Amino acid sequence: MSNVEARPVETVCEGGPTRPAPEVLEPRLVPLGGARAVPVRRTLPQRERTLIGAWCFLDHYGPDETAVTGGSSIPGHPHTGLQTVSWLFEGRIEHRDTTGAHAVVRPGEVNLMTAGHGIAHSEVSTADSRILHGVQLWVALPEPHRDAPPGFESHVPRPVVGDGSRVLVFVGTLAGESSPVTTFSPLVGAEIGLDPGATLRLAVEPGFEHGVLVDAGPVAVDGHEVGRGRLLYRPPGSGELVLEATGDGPARVVLLGGTPFGEQIVMWWNFVGRTHDEVAGYRAQWEAERSGGVVGSRRFGTFPPAWADVLPAPELPNARLRPRG
């Protein structure tokens, strides 16, 4: 999914020292897709917390009726230096990209796209999707791999069913299950469902920092109650994570984790880079390629014939993009 804000704010993410206590992060509402936009709740990045492991972007949307919102229709747009991870609870989204991949994103099936050196893709909700509900995630690629070749993978996780719980591991390893999709730093990502009143004790990597996004709740995370749409951040240190559904109905969370990233990155629009000049170069290359002025080698690949249009890049801010902290 693209960040289609007209004036995207520079975000510099760094893996800094961890904090001793959990933080509950409030989402901000961002409209995506024009006048009949799909409203998303964005909890990463923000001032209080810009990274959880290598996870650098988290949009949570729905359940939205497509008859009201118009659905999702995001034309071709570029990415560099990251991976996108698409995970749906309801609805379907058609994906096309410049590697030639053409797929339908379905509930319970992870779709992971590696941008690396550069890729472009489009995302359009299918005509039979009456409800859209899910999360869109980005992973920052570490320095040795940020120029990796582009690619696309999908995987249907096998559910791990316990006493009042259900775990679907879409990235990394958890609860005895592993996802085969490619990652370039230690990570975990999973959907976890809980019956009303159920408690789940999970063994987790103590060296990971973790984030728990509540899709349906409330949920107590290590005894800290977290409401719907909020993201609890927990620093490294403990090898157990305890989740409890504390409301009258079933609960659902998305668990993210990874080792602290340990690098500074500049994230602007749909690009992840290291310097202002690098990001400005990505923008200039995209504008040249989308205007048809590039022949031969193209950073973002050959556009699919089905694309009627592609997104123009926003103007860069007047100030130079620079690391913070």
C-alpha cells in the first residue's frame, strides 16, 4: 500500500536504547485514496516510537464498507529499501508489480514484496470485496541488503490452535511454527485470536522488542490493558508475553517483533534511504520513469500493461531531509 499523503513528513528511524516500561501508542487517522478515501489508523512511525525491530510502518484499516469508502484503488507507485507485508482480515486486494507478479491478497495469506533496489506496484480492492479490513506493514532493509533485487512471495500459515487461542505466523517463528517468506533481519509477525476471557502465554525471543496492535479488544498485554486500534510497545528483556481477552467478546491482535534495528534511516513518501540526496535521487528517477523519459535500464522496472496511470511523487520539503538523534 502506498503512502499517498500530499505532503509526507520526513521520518528518521533509529534503533536506539530500549525503555524499561511498555508504551501505549495512539494511532493518528490518515485518509488514503482521494476524496472517497479509505481511513487508516497509523501507529508507526510516530514521534514516540519510529521502529519496532525493522518494522517501520503500520497502517490498520477497517472494517470499512467499500460501498461507502469506494474501496482501495492505489495506482502504480514506487518503493526502495524496504519490504511491504500485506495481511487481511476481510476483503480482497489485487496486486500487480513490475517483477511481473499478479496476485490477489486474501485473508489469512501473507503477501510480502521486497523492494530493495526498486519496485513499483498497484493495489486495487476487488469488485466482490464488500468489506476491507487488515493491516499494511513495512520492514526497513538493513544496510547489507537494502539494494537487494525486487521480489514477491505469498504464504498461507497453518493455524496453531490452543485453549481459546489461534495463532497465524506470517513472518518469522512463533508458537512452534515458522513462515518461509524471506526476511533480512530477525523478525516475527503473527495474528493472534482469543476467545472471550482466554489467556495465552507465549514464549518469545527475549532479545526482541515487540509491538502488540489490538484489532478487536480490549486485551491485557502483560497486565496492561490496551484498547482497539492502539499499539503497545514492549522493550527487550522478557522471554514470555501474556495476552488476555478482557472484554465481553473475542479479541484479535497483531504481534510484531524483532531485534533493535541499530541503524538510522530516512523514510520519506514510499522510499527508505540513508541521506537526503539518496532519497531525492529516488524521487527524480521515479519521475523520469513515470514520464516515459527513460529507455533501457529502469530502477523501478517495466510498468504492467494494465496500468492506466501511476502516482506522481510529491514535492520534496524545502529543508534537507536529515537524521534526527
